[in-house]
Amino acid sequence: MASNQSPSTQNNSDEIDLGQLFHLIGRGFNAVFRWFLRVFLYLKKNLLILIALVVVGLAIGYGLNQIISKKYKTEVIVKPQIESKTYLYDVVNELQSNIGTRDTLFFKSIGIDNIDFNGLNIEISRVEEVGNSENDIQYLELLQSFENTDAIADLVRAELQNKSSFNHRITFYYKNPANGKIFAEKVLNYINTNSYFNSLLEVYRNNAIARIKEDEKILIQVDEIIANYTNGLASKGNSSSNDKIILDNQEQVNIADIFEYKTGLIRDIEAKKLELQERVVPVSIINLGQNQVERKSFFGKSIVLIPVIFIVLFFITSILIYFNRKAKELL
């Protein structure tokens, strides 16, 4: 008889446990609902205060944004020659350090007297070039056509030099527009007074001049060979002509190779003349800009920051007041 009653007792126990579980779940939902209700009543009670804080915060933020600090700047685009790129960054850091320490003796040594350090600053960055993927692909395809020629080494070398020698932008910030550009010019002159790089440039220039003279001599000889070949064709007639030239050592040379060699000499002379034009100073000035007005907001562009701060402070104050009241009730 006891065994017949045990299943009934177990079912009643399960029903009691499920009832307690649903009761606990209901109490949890009621607690969450009451919490949302209290938050709603709290916000409703303090709605006018919150709106006033937002309005006042927006007004203060807008007012601070109208406070503009006016300064000027000059942007200079430069191109380092030979291996002077690292030197350029080092000397700009040196100048900025001397500005930070207000070293008047240093700036007097480079010809800058009565310098105003207020708002003075120098920055340098690389000028990013806008790339075109389609043009890059076409250029690589063009390089493949020179794969088995002697010109590929010169092309790759020129491309590597072009990619490794970016232009750079030096920006001078100052508050006195009358002396700002003069300051920039004297600083640029100081940058180009490095004796080591100037001596290297002198060697490069002398080598380029000697190379041009030798190429011009050889070019005259090549022109004489071509002229003799042309006169020979005119005297013998086209019927007996061929595309070979017999030199003094009885070696036959293809006339097309002579013309290709002449073209290479002309290109080498042009490249060396361009090198003489570019390699005058360690850091070439591509563009020296004029004075530009730069207006910077005192507070920044985030107008909503102050209203958020006011609201957060209000909530923190309300929480502290609530904790203080509860603490008094416990005492």
C-alpha cells in the first residue's frame, strides 16, 4: 500500500517545484518592470532639468567653437637629393627641438634674429602620390617587352630611384606673417649647408660633366661613321649596298646597332644634363608657398561633448544623493 502512494506523492512534489519556479519567474519580471517604471518616473521628474542641461551645454559648446586661434603657415615641397632623406628628417627634428627649448643662440647662428617663438612650429611629412592601378599594370607590361634587352637594367634602376625618393612637405607654423616666410627661407638655407652632402654633390656634378664630354666626343665619331656610310651608299648605288659597316679592324658592324648606340649616347647626355640641373643642393625646393591663414577652433568640433558631460555629472550627483539618503536610513 505504501508503494502505491509513492508516485502520487512524487507528482505533487513536482507540481509544487514548478509552481515555485513560475512564481520566481513572475517576481523577476515584476522586479524588472518596476525598475523600468522607476527609471521612467525619475526621467519624467527631472525632464525639465535634463532639457535645460542639454540646451545650456549646446550653447556653451557653440560659444567655445567660435573662439578661433588665428595663425599662419607656409608649406614647402622639397625633394631630397642622393641619400639626404634621413638627414632631412633629422635636421627638421633638430630645428623643432631648438624651438621647444627657445634656443635663441642657435637661430642667431643661422641668421635669424629677434625670433618670436609664440606659435612657432615645424612639421615634415611625405607627399603621397596618387597611384593608378591600370597605369601601373600597363607600365609592368611595357617593362616585360624590355626583358631581354640591355635597357632593362637602366629602367629598373631609374624606377627604384623614383620610388625611393619621394617629395616631402615641410610646414612652418607661426603667428607673425611678416617674418614667417623669411624664417622659412633661412631655415631652408641652413638645411642645405651640410658640408658632407655638398661635397658629394660636387663629385656627382664633376662626374656628370666628364661623362657628357666623353659622350659628345664619341657621338661625333659615330656621326662620322654614319656620314661615311651614307656617302659610300651614294657613290656605289643602292643596288650594291648592304646593312653592314666594315671598320678599320675589318670587323663588320650592323648599321642598326650604330644608330641604336647613337640614340643611347644622346639619352645618356640628356640624363646627365638633367642630373646637373637637379643636383645643385642636398634638398631641392620644388615649391615655396605663400603665407596661408589657418584658423583652429579653441574647443574643437564636438559641440555635443559639453551636454554629455553635464548629463553624466547630473546622474552621478543623483546616485550619490540616493546612496547618502540610504546610508542615513541605516544609521
